[in-house]
Amino acid sequence: MTENRSENLKYWIWLTIAFGPANPRKWEVLEGYNSIVDFYNDVSVNRFPKGLLFKEINSIKSASMITAEQTIAYCKQKGINIYCYEDEDFPQMLREISNPPSILFSFGDLSFINERVIIAVVGARDASAYSLNAEKVLLSSMLKKGIRFASGFAIGVDSLANEISLEANEKSAALLACGLEYDYPEGTSSLKTAVGKCGTVISEYFPNHKPRSKDFVARNRLLAGLSMGVFVVEASERSGALSSASMALNQGKDIFTIVPHNIFDKRYFGQRNLIKDGAIPVFSSDDIANEYIGNFSHRLNFIPNNSELVSIERKFSTSSGNKSTAIMSNHNNKALNNGRKTDSELNKFNDGADDGKTLSITATYVDTSDLSEIQKKIYNELLNGEMHVDQLCENLSLDISIILTELTELELLGIVKSLSGKRYMLS
């Protein structure tokens, strides 16, 4: 176990044994006491607060401090960390929900959760190839911006978020609806171990606890609570992923979702409904990252939109003829160097301008440093204007299957958009 745990840890474990991990009643009872130690001292001599049910009193009487101490020793032996509500590294976001966990068991360190923008990633267990590909592209881009992920560790969309983080050697969190030592989902022990070594695996349940149906709902409140927003990758109308989204909404968190691949396909009805109800549709990682740059720039490592914003003001007058003046405001030298338009391209805005009028243009210059070499070549080709996919194949001497794959990723990144007749242009 790691150091610097609260000296009251054993009391919090005892309280959790007495009331149960996800039972909100313990918080109602503690409101009448200055500390958890005061509560323990009172009930130890049978001074119970008013309002307790008979079964609650019996449960408190049967809870043993010896069992709490044995739990600490067992977890220390097994390399399981225990955090109580009072601990410094206890996730601050979880303290703010209506029924926070009293203790958390974890493989790995929780401290990074208080230092990063955490987004919960949820979705179908048997998601479509479109959704999984979009998830890979978008999450990989978000990792570079400093965003980290939490998942419910189900197979499919959830665990893929942890796998993408591991591939990038970045921390992620997995929240379980069972004990850390219980093999669920079955056969995921190796992934659980890997996530715990790099990031953290978390549960409010004791190590060997077997999951029950109600535990998944309880887990979802923590998944939403731990995160600043929930990103729904794929969800049908009755998808369990919508439970996390609903809880996040009740907690005042942001809801994001990938735009459905087919609005008539039932696999995407949950996303379709979320968008109708005001969820933020995600076309690129910036759609999520930009929501937090204002208040949490210290937790991120990117410039808004990851692009160079250039404002160009051209004034035309009869006295100066067709002569124009361009005023450029540079916010990001790297992006400007990567995507600067040529003078001849800027000058085309002069064509057809009326005398005495002011033309204001805001142009977005894309940072291409993170793109593949083929994607950079496609981007450079499309700087000249819209182009048919066959022309791209000819210009780059590449097979159409390769070009279409790269175009799809560029479209998901919001850099390219498709037109009718297999033509493409920069967004």
C-alpha cells in the first residue's frame, strides 16, 4: 500500500462494512457527528442516533473493527491500495456527488485523477467497426491534448479506451462493479493488471466481491462522478451506456456523442436521442477539449482548436485602387509554419472586391504535425481546392483503398469533408 493514508482509514472501512459500500444512509447518519471516530465511539457503547432502523443497528453491531484491520493487512499483502474519503488523493470530483464512496480499493495510484481532465468513455459491447475506428482516432488525438479516460471496463468500447491509453503509455482509470480480485469480465485479468500498473483500476467493493445487477448502476454513478464529461461512442435506445450519461447529466456534467453512422440503424438510436436532447456531437477531439480549455488549461497541453487562427482584414478604397493591406495575428508559430497559405492564395480574396468595402476573413490553419505522411500529402493536395478521389490516387500514386482509409480518418479529425461524386475538400 502507498503511504500518507488517513489515520482514520480503519474507521472508514468499518463504516463501509456496517452500512455496505454504496449505501447512502451512512452519510445521513454521519451528519450528526463531528468525525467518524465520534460516531464509532458512540455506537461502541450502544449510543445509537435516532432514526436508525432495527436492521441498521444490528448491522452496525455486527461490524468488527478487527475485520477492518484484517482488510488493511490483506490489501497490503496483495498490493491493493485503499483510499478513504479523508485521503488527500481521494478523487475530488467524487467528493462532490450526492453519494460518494466511503472507501476505494485500487490497483495503481489515484493521484493523476485530480491532475487531469478525465472523460468517461462508454458504449456498446459489440460496437460497429465505424464506432470503434472513430473511437481509436478521436481518443488517440485527445490523449495528445492531455485528456485522460475512465471506463466501466466492459468489453467493447469501454475496455478499448483503456487499451488505447496503454498503447500510448498513458494513464487511464477502470471502474469495476465487483471486487478487484474477482475475474469480471471473465478473462480480462491481464488487461486489468496492465491498466493498474500504468494507471489505476478502482472499486468501492471489497476485493472478492461478486457483482450483482444493482452494483453496475452504483458503479455508473462513480464513473460519471469521477469524470468531467461522458463520451458515448455507440448506444442503442436501451443501452446501458445511457445510464452513465443520465447520471452525468444529473451531476451537471457534459454529454458528448459520436455522430451516428446511420440515423435509421437501431444501434445508434441512443446517440440520436442524445443529440436531439442537447448532447454535444463530436466530429474531432477539439469538440471535447475546447469545452475545458477555459477553466482547465493547466491540466491540458494544447492550444484551442490545435490550429492557427489568422484574422485577415482587407480594406479597399478608391484612392488606393486595388491595393490591399493584410493584418495577420499569429497565435501559434508552429501551426502557422505547418499550414501557412501562400501569398498568392491570400491575394485571391482581392478578386471582385468592391471599392470602399471592408472584407473580414477568419481562416483556420491546421497543425499537420501529428498526421501520417500520407495524410500530410493528401492535405497538401487539397490545399489547391476540392479534388476527386481518383485524382488524389493518380497524384500520389497510391491505391484507392489506402486513400479512402486515410480520407476517412481525416474526416473524423475534422480536417477533410466529403462532397458528392467522391470529391473531397478541406473543412
